[in-house]
Amino acid sequence: MTQNEVRGRIEAFVSDFHTRWERSGKMPGMAAFDLGAFQAWAAELEELVATHCTPGVRTGQEGALSSSPAHDPAAEQITQIEVDEDTATVRSVIQAAGSAAFYYEYRLLCSDDDWRISQLSTFLDPPSAPLIDPVRAEALMQGATPDAALPDLPSQLVLDVPGLFTAGRLVAPFGKPAPLEVRHLGELTCASGVLTIVDFGSVDAHIVPLTRRVTPGTYPVEVSMVAGVTVAVRLLLSESPEVSWHPSEFTDGTHEVGVDAGNVALVDFGALVACQAQRVEAMFQEHVGRLMETPGAMFTLTGGVADAVMVTSGYGDGTYPCYWGLAADGSLTSLVVDFRVLAENILRTSHVPFRPGPVGTPELARHELRISADNGSFVVSNSGENIRGFRVLAPDGALLVDGDHLGIFITRGTSNTTWNPDAPPPPGSVLEVIEYLGYRHI
């Protein structure tokens, strides 16, 4: 009887959701934006939650209008119901023709013989699916070694990592001086000795370990902040002072962490790859909300000790450098992610003749810079991300065009900017290129 009551609540929620989606939740059109439609949908969801859920539950559809319903009684199938006294878990799946499947997990609470949904989670992977293939996981683990070579720090970087963790130091990244805060988040256990740094909201995008193993153990985690913005996070591996810094290289050759979901996590890689995919997604959904109120969230992937820590990623999405600190004896002292909040760019400006063809200046050669001409238009193309801007100047220095005012089309790692001048640039015109070399801490 109890299972039937739980099933009835979920079926009623799904049916009610679909009715409300038909009424207000549909996307009005690809090019349309109707504030009233969003407001109506928000009101529908508020009533939906009040009818079927405990207060404050989020459906995952807040602020979104969709072309297909997230829940549909004709398509969503309940696959499992588990009841334990006054709590229950229900799993279901929905898959529309020609689209990916979505897997749902409903948590329910019973009060006064009334079952209500207390949490709703959405997954792209089915229950029990591993995060990655176990054979691949083992191969990745073997790619990390205790004596892996560490790259030298590029000469154009001017780092002051200890300054990022000097509590009380007055800094002014936003114009107004404010004290630097350093907070202890807790103790992170790395039982495998293999670490990784990831955006926990999109783990699949970069699931590779760092090349250098650490001694298995438990280590303090600190985060530095200014005016509520995360400056850096570090794992303290020893009490020895650092005498040098080295990029923390991943086994795929990169040494930065890419961010698309506003967070960075330091994780025991062995614990991560042993997880089911739904476990990872559930941990992200459970803890990312805490980052609005706390400087960091520590949690467990294995169900035991804390083996992961997540912080907000500075200004948000982007790529952030990671560094190992080394003691005088060559041992590791710390692992740091720098969100470049207390940093200023080191730029170099070069001037080359503006003419069609590859730009052969030696200092720009690595960017594969090229000017192409086509029926009076010009395309300036370059590879990578280190060209930060360009201008075209007349022989007398007058500005003909600022590349920042033109659109950029990126394909296969090459940026292409098209200029359609009213008249051809005069002979002797110059291409001014602004190149990013590195940064210095402030």
C-alpha cells in the first residue's frame, strides 16, 4: 500500500507538470522572448511545488522554457521504488523519440500520512553506469608517477603565490582596498596518491590526472578570498617553504583547468574514477548551491572521508593555471589553483606591415598569424588564444580599424576576424598586434 501511495504521488506530479507545461512552459519560439511567458511558467512551477513537494524544492526547470516537456505521463517510466519507513526514493526515465534519455531520482518524505517530494535530481547517465570505463581509469592512474618531470615556469610569469595567501594584506582588484581573507576549509584525503583538478559540473570534459603523484595521506585545504571573490585555493602537502614553482601538468600535457560551470574541484582521482556517473552528478548538484554561502564545500565521493573540495572559480568561467610548490629538497609542498584575481597581464605590442600573406615576424610566428584578402575584404586569422587584439594603422598613425569592434569567428582553434573597409588601406599601413605573454601577481 505504501509503495502505491509513493507511486501515486510521483505519477500525480508528472501529470500535473505536463499539464502546466502545455499551458505555460513551452518555448514560444526560437527568436521570441516573452517576459510574461517566463513569469507565467514561474507561477506554474510555484504552484506545482506547493501541491506536490516540501517547501523550497527546485524542479530544475526554473527560468527555462523548453520545446519538449521534462516530464510526460505518456513517456516517463518509473523503474524503481524504495521505501524506508518515512522516506522513499523513486527512479524513472524519459526518452522522447530522437533525443537523449533523462534519468530522474525523486526523494520523498512522509508526514501525517502525506508523501511529498523533498528532492528532484536529473541525470544524463543511467543508474550504476561508471563515470568512465574501468580499464581506461586504470590506464589513466598508471600515467601518474611519483617522479614525473615538472615543467619549468615560463620566464614571462612573475608569481607571488605566498602573497595570495597572506591574510589581512590590503589589495584592490576592484579599485577599493580590501583585506585578503584566508580560510581553512578542512582536510582532504587522497588515498590513491593521484590528484586531479576539474570543473565538477563537467567532469567528462577533462577527466585526466596530474602527472605527479603525492604521498597518500590527508592534507589541509585553504582558500583565499577578497570581497567575496575566490583568489586561489591550495592543498598544503608539507610545512616546508617553497623555493620554486612549476606548472602542474596533467597527463594530457595541459596545465590549466577549464571551467564552464563556475567551480573548480581538487579531487582524489582514484576515488573519482571509481564512482558511478550519477554519484558525481549528484554530488555536484548537492554541493554547488553551498558555494553561494560558503567559501568552499568539502565532501566525500567514497562515502567515508572527505576526498574532494569545490570552490567558486574566481570571476567565473575560463581557464586557470595550476602550480606545484617545491621545497629545497625537491619534495612537493603545495598544489595551487590561481584564479588570476590578483594579477595583471603582461602584454607585448608588435607592428608589422599590413599586407596579404603570413606574418613572418619571429616573435609572432607561433601564432600562425595571417592576413587574407578577398574582393576588398580582409581576414586576420591566428591560432590559439594569446592574441588579445589588433588594430590597423595608416602610415601616419591614424586608426583605420580597431579589431575589438569586429566580430570573431572561431573554427578548429583558429580565430578569424573580417574587416570590410570602405576603401583599401593605403600602402605602408601597419598591423598592430597585442600579444599576451603572461601575468604578474599584484
